[in-house]
Amino acid sequence: MGGNRGFKNLPGTLGEIGWANLQWPPTITQTISAINRTPNIYGQIWIEGVTSLPGPTSGLRAQLGFGPTGTKADSWQWLEAAFDSDQGNNDQFIGSLLPSAIGNFDYAYRYTTTNGRNWLYADLSGPATGTTLANPGNMSVIPSSDTTPPATPANLQVVSSSVANIALAWAAVTGDPTMYGYEVLRSSTSGGPYATIATTTNNAYTDSAVIANATYFYVVRAIDQSYNRSGLSNEVSGVAKVRKVNLTPLRSSSMHTSAVSGRSGHSTVEPG
Ligand SMILES: [Ca+2]
Ligand SMILES: [Ca+2]
């Protein structure tokens, strides 16, 4: 029944959206964290005779996005926002951000009634023309008190491969009291430049975004809860085809460090 609540969905247009915005807050100061998200960020939208009905609107989606200050919004990172509540005749959406770099950013909402084929961008002043926003939210991402990166991961290996994926594993990094996980980086050429393809809390990752028979080059780095990044591990290459691999045992890089330095007990942290 709720599926019949929709508005007239005109292909390729957003004409049915009467008004939309980034509702609140106008500014955010966020201490960088891999765990603690920003406060909730709200956006509202009005479609005549539709959003005033109780509850969410079928076929209406909203996303919350952010990018470096002054950049066009269609180049930003966007994530799906959830319906929050009815506010007067408007639908209100809710979301939060988890920025992974220090700096100054704009944020805003965008809305679609065509399942993402067209987006209406909206800032604190209301609907925007195009993707250049005059009045976005401003987010300052500041460093935390922890500025020491984890140790660099070692012994990165391709543990298996197929036409559909390449599986990687590496020695777990320990010794950073706020250790969080790893970033997996990939390049089509040895030595990079690498693009980050995943963040994981495991010391293993399976890359399924591969083309059969293509060759990929991987490195990993460790990150702590403040997104301090270690150096890059050794590079490995993988081909997306069936391959038999002989495993060599993985061992902890901090245990390795301790053994070399002759210490026992507490693990040590290598400077980045
Ligand atoms: Ca509603
Ligand atoms: Ca640290």
C-alpha cells in the first residue's frame, strides 16, 4: 500500500521537488577518528501533496556528502541518508560522516526521485543550481592527541586467486595502543601510484573488483583510530586467474621487531 504513495515520477526531471535543503548543523568541528562519527546531519525536502503524508515517501532517496572546501559537489563522497521524521510538510533525512583525513570540507544533501539518475543538490540556503554550492555546511577535521602511526605491515602475500578475485593476507600489526586496521591499496603498475580500495580491521582482504586475467599490484598500510598511517608494506602482484599458492607462515611484525631488538614482553612501535 505504501508503494502507491509516490508522486508522479517524470523521467529525467526533478520538477516535482518543490524545495529541499541542508537543515542542520551549519558547522562541525570533528576530531579525526576511524570510530567516532560526526554528530547527526539533517536535510529536509518538500514535494507538494506528497511529503506531507505520514512517514517516508516511496521512491524518494537522499544522500549526505562532503568534499574539500570549494569543490563541486558531484566530485564529493556521498552516502545514503535515512528517513528520520516528518517535520511539518517536509520529510527529514538523517546521516553522519566519518572523514579519514584532516582538513576543511564542505557538506550538503542531495535528493533524487529517479533512483539516482538525477540529483537535486541542496545547501543551507535551499536548492542549488547545478553542483556549485554557495552555502554548504563547513566541517573542520582536526588532529587528535595521538600522532604516532602504527608499525608498517610486513609479509604481504597473495594467498589465492581466481578469475573473480585475489585474496591477500599479511602479518598482523600490534603494539599501537589505538590500532584500528589496515588500508589496502592497489595499482595497475608496479610501484604505484596506488589507490586505496578498502579499509579492513582484519589482516586479510579479498579483492573482488578484478577483471579476469588482469594483473594487479598491492600494498597495505596500518592505521590507528586517529587515521595515522604507517609506511607501505612490501608490494605483491596478483593475476585474476586460478593459481596454486604455497603459503609461508605469517607472523606479527611487532613480534618480529621485539625479537630483533632482543626485548620480550611489551611489543614496540616503530616510528613511521
Ligand atoms: Ca512524510
Ligand atoms: Ca597511534
